Amino acid sequence: MLALLALMSFVLGVSSFACGILPLSFAFSKSYLDRLSALGTGLLLGAALGVIIPEGIETVAASNPSKLPTSQIALSLLTGFTFMLIVEQLVSPHSHSHPPNDELSLHTVKGEVHPSPADIQFDAELGDIEREEGMDHAGYVQPVPSAPSAPSESTSSTSRAFALTFGLVIHGLADGLALGVSSLAKDASGGTSALSLIVFLALIIHKAPTSLALTTSLLATSLPRAKCKKHLIAFSASTPVGAIASYLLFSLLGNGDGGWTGIALLISGGTFLYVATVLQPVSEHSGSHTPGEMRSVTRVLYISVGMFIPFLLSGLFGHGH
């Protein structure tokens, strides 16, 4: 099982880096990426509510046959949700700030107008990039050339970029926890690896728009492209590192009784719920839309489809709850 986890982690890391590199060289269609982001949000919700949390409850219940530990289940979910809240609001406070009244704040660097780093999102959807990048008439977001900056501006850009990347790295480690522990749970049951594959599917689709948003946000801080790549590498490696580390850690803690595994699954389910409902809110878009922006009905459809995919795959692989 560890070999399969290593393979999935490698694919996640490479795909995240490959997607993040694209804004450095190519224009990309905002409409298609909006749909990918909405589908990823639905997959995270579906994986959390339909697979990870039920599996965590089942595992915890199996380790406590006399009585269902509802307090332990609730505390584990709250811990995961609160952890992501603390990371977003306190550990990396500048990486998910919204401009007042959704107006774009601008600053000038040597006569050129650039988006303010205050507009950077912690886990931005591609639907938000048009506020940071600018979109052409065909609905494509164009790569932003990095402009030279003064020493003080360079220091500010570096600190802003570090805060953004640090927050996303922590988020990536939490994603790795979900993947690593799901692999461990399936290994303990002796069944197929359906749970880890479902989590892997949700993560790989979720990572694509997040990687793109990270790179475009870093470019918006006027960070040099070489440094953007280093930040992207750190983010891309976070989930594989988190997956392998959590697998090894909970193996050492004792996977036989399933108690720690169930708790870890519930904690990771709480982090997924935070990302899908707060960082990528399902009700973010209003009924009105600008040219090139996805309609609310379309967004709801993609999210709804994404939510049921993990559940259907779980039943298909014989792991229904």
C-alpha cells in the first residue's frame, strides 16, 4: 500500500507543479478553469461528507464496540475545521484578504499599475483571478510579466509571497493527511484501495486550479519568475510529504485498533469541509455575471455533480456506507 501511496503522491506533486507553471508562459481559458474549480469544490465536499467522514465514524466505532463515541467524533471534526480556520486567519493573515466591497486595489510600480497584494486569496478559485490578472475579450487570462521593483518593494513582495505560500503549504500538508490516512485505513481493513483512490481523485482536480491561482497571485506581487517557481515547488511537495509522513506516523502509533486512524480521518474531513465551504464557498457567486463568468446555475450543477462522484465511486468499488 505504501508503494501505491508513493505513486499517488508523486503524481499529485508533478501535476500540481505542471499546472502552476502554465501561467508563466500561456494564456488560459477562464471559463473552463471556473468549471474545473467548481467541480473540485464539489469533489471535496463529496469526499468529506460521503466517504472520509463516514469511514472515520465507522473506524472509530469499530475500535469502541460498546458505545459510539459521539464526543470524540465531534471533537475530531471540530479540530480539523478549527485548524484550517487558525491557519487562514492567524498564521497567514495576509493570504486570504478580500478588498472592501470587492473593489480592486491597485498600486503603481514604475508607472505600471498592478493588483495590490492585499487582494491575494489563500485558496483562490480561478474565478477570482480576473480581478488580479485582467482578462482579454476572448475570455482568456493572460500571464503577467514581472516588473522590476525597488528594494523596499521587493522586500514587501517577498514577505507577501511567503505568507501566501506558507498558508497553502499548510493546507497542502492537511490534504496529505487525508490521503495518507485514507491509504492506511484501507490497508488495515484488508480491502481494496478505493478510499485512497477517491481522495486522490478529489485532490488532483482540486489542486489544478489552486496551483494556477498560486502562481498568478505570486506574479501579482511582482515576485521574479525564478522565485515563483521555488514557491510553487514548495507547495507542490507539501501534499506528497504530508501523505507519506502521516502514513508512517499513524502506522507507528498503532493501526491495529483503528482508533487513531479514525480520528485522523475525521480531522482531515473537517479540513476538507473548511476548504470547500469557507475558502471556496459554494454561494460565492451572485445571480448576475459579467462576460466570461460562469452562471450560478452552471456552478451549482458542477458542484452538485462533483459532490456525488465520490459517493458513486465508493459504491462502485464496493465500499458504500
